[in-house]
Amino acid sequence: MAAVVGVQKIIEVPVDTIEINVLGSHNVLNLAAALSQACLLASLPRFTEKSTKHPFTEDDDAVYGPTTKRSLSYACSKAYR
């Protein structure tokens, strides 16, 4: 649950958003694996807000919206776990 926070920042620095979220997740998951510990993965509604299916489950297709939206970097980086 440690990721880039704030829509304005996500829009202004989409590459930083991807790097921070992906590398941060990578570091946490590697440490959890090294210590043989479980890790809870949580996501905010950014993955599901465009979906017409409710309730949305982990096995459903992700619906992100148009690639012209700069905030898409957040949703993609969080999905890359």
C-alpha cells in the first residue's frame, strides 16, 4: 500500500509513478520471499472504475480506459505485481 499518492503527482510524473510503484513492489515482495513471509496485495478502485461488471473479481479482465489518460500509469504500475 506504499505507492505514489495524489492524482496531480501521478499526472505530472507518470514515469516516476511506474518506477516507484513497480520497484517498490519488487523490493517488498523480494524481502517477503527471502523471509518466507506472506504479503498482502491491495488495490484501489482505479482498476475497476471502468468495468461494467459488479462485483469485480481478481479473475476478471482489467478495464483501464484510454491510453491518452496520463493517470493510466498508476493503474498499470499497480497491476504489474
